[in-house]
Amino acid sequence: MKIAKEKADFKKTILAIVTMLLGVVCVDLYLVVIRLIGSDYSVLKLAVFRNFFAIIPLLVLLLISKEYSTLFKNINKKFLSLCCFRGLCFLAMNIFIFISVINVEFATAMTLTFSSPFFIVILSIIFLQDKVGIYRWSAIIIGFIGVVLILRPTSEIFNFFSIFSILTAFAWGVTVMILKFIPPNFSTSKIQFYTLIFNVIGALMLFIILSNDFTVNSMKDLMLMVLTGILGGTAAILFVYAYRLISLSKLASFEYFGIPSSFLLGWIFFNEAPWSQLFPGVLLIVFAGFIIIWRDAQKNKPIKGSKKILLIKI
């Protein structure tokens, strides 16, 4: 019985890891497309198309899960307000990362987004009153040093647009915090649906006010824009599915696969290999992230003997 459970847990872990890695690759690929066509379109137009066509994989998920019949049931103002705020944060995140990948070396822009765990820790202190000890504070400091080493604000290689990758990481941290305030009785599909609706509405309003030009240069560009939505929407679903299979502490470290992935894609598509700018800062960011992941794993470990004590109390 124990062996069968261990085999099932192992299969679940492998499935979660594979799902996570596929999600990371989807994100990197759709941002490669954004980089390829970014010089011809405004970031707002790209955000509108990306978020609108992200509905396609979400609709597929709703059909498979058959949750479409309950989408508009048991909705309250608090839930809608949180989804609205989360959708606008995702819109900001899209705009920030688009600006960054269009104007900065691809691998550098993507690596800086991995500073998000430090913002999540800081936001959890402010909004969730989490107690943070020496390990997490050390991780925050080490990660910050890593970010500064990559940015190198006083050197000639500093690119102002790199800051938008940091803003992307911050916006992602805010979206994670918002999830903590959404009651657990709301399904992932429902949360994603309403978040995406407000995301698209926000992008459309901004675009109409500032531009109102929906023209696309060619059918090829339109297909690429559709592809960004499908890849981005698929990535969001894959991440949610992976994190629901196993614990965060077991899976979070595999997000760092995005660093070599983005480096490889930047080299293949744009002939970029920013070794001198990424190192050693990238090592400090990864090391700091692992400290946070390890500490979370330690905190979530069950105390030995707790089951026996519980039985005695009963």
C-alpha cells in the first residue's frame, strides 16, 4: 500500500514538473514572438491581442472541465473586485515585460523577472503580517545584490528599460497576494475567467483612449498575435495545473528553467549571449530563490510525533 502511494506521488511529481516546464517554454516562446513583431506595433496593441486570444485555451479548459454552466453563479462584489484588480495587474505585467523584451537583450529581460519571490515575501509581510526570519531576509538581500549586478546602473551597459522587468516581477507578486484574499470556494477556471475579462476590458479601454488603431500589417502578423494569446493563455493554465498537483516548495525551483531557456532562445532567434551582464548576478538571484523555497519547505514539514500527540488528545 505504501509502495503504491509512493509510486502515485512520484508520477504526480513528474507530471507536475513536466507541466511546469512546458508552461515556462510557452512563456518564453510567446515573448520571443513579441520581440520579433514589437518594433511594428505599440505595446498596448500587442497586449490587447495577446489577452483577447488567451480566451481560446481558457474556453477549451471550460469545455473539458464542464465548468461553463457555473461561471456566473455564486459571484459577489468582493470576488469581482479582486479579479478586477488582479486583471489590471496582469495587464500592467504584460505591458512592462513587452517594453523590456523589445528593448533589452532577451535573456537579461527574462532573468530579471525572477526577482518576483523577493517582492512576494515583502508583500506578504505588509499585507499578510507574515513573520520573516534571518533566512528570508538574507535571501531578499542576496537577490537584491544579484539584480543590481545585472542592472549595473552606474556602468555603460545599463539599459533603462531593464527596470520594466523589475516592475513585471513586482506586478506578479501583487497578483499572488490577491489570490490569498480570494475565498477557496472559487475554482481556478472561474478566477482565470474573470481575471482575463477585466484584463481585456482594461487593455481595450487604454488602447481606444490612446490609439484606437486596430490595423495589422499582414495576415502573418495577425497569426503571430493569435499565437501569443494561445501560448500565454496555455502557460497560465499549465502553471495553475502544476501547482495544484504538488506543493509550491517542491515545484517552485523548476521555474528557474526559464533562465537557460530564455538564454537559448535569445541566442537562437536574436544572436544574443549576454554572459558578461548576467553573471554573477543570475547566480545570486537563483541562490536567493532557493533559500526562500528551502525555508518554505522546512516550515511546511510536519512535526515528528504530531500524529501520536493528536491521538492521545482525542
